[in-house]
Amino acid sequence: MYSASRAATAVYRPMLEDIGLTYPQYLVMLVLWENQPRSVRELGEELGLDSGTLSPLLKRLEALGLVERRRSAADERRVEAFLTVAGAALSARATGIPQRLADAAGLPPAELDHLRETLGRLTAALHAHR
């Protein structure tokens, strides 16, 4: 698993450099491109990241002008992440990245889907076992 993860990250690296993101930043952007705003807590839960890891990622994305954090009007304890216009526009440049990774994997789509499902179950089981 470790070796496959490192290999996938190595394939992603040049693609992500083209759009100015690191892999963890890309993951945050993927979640926000899918549905925003997201609370910082929701982002952490979805990505499996603690606030000590997520906060610097969001701060860097803010510095890049891609994300904005705001306190919720309904609950001031809740901080929400929003895409900026530039952050939303970046999704167009990133649309082909998942397919390029799939192509690099050389596996048929059904096998990649099965692998994703299996890894999801493995991750959930290991988290439950902690």
C-alpha cells in the first residue's frame, strides 16, 4: 500500500505542479469543487486530516488566492471554507487529472472502481479498530 501510494503521488506531482498545487492541497480543492462551502471540521473528516494538518493547508490555499475561510453567520464557532473565483476557475485546469492517473495505472475502469471500494473498506475497518 505504501509503495502504491508513493507511486501514485509521483505520477500526480508533475500534473499538480502544472496547476500550482501539492497533493494535499489538491485533495482539499477536490472536496471543495464537489461541494462548498465546507466547514473545516467537515473537510478534516472527509480527508482524514486533523486540524493541525488542515489549518496550514487552508492557510496556504488562502495565500494562493484559491480559498477563503469565514466564520459561519449561524454559528461563530464554525469556520467554513469557500472557493474564491480563482479557486473555482482552477477546476477547469484540473479536470483531466483523475483520468490521467487512471491511464497511468493501466487498469480497466471496473478494476479501478473495485480497488477504490476495497481500499475504502480497508480504511474504514482500520479506523474502526483503533
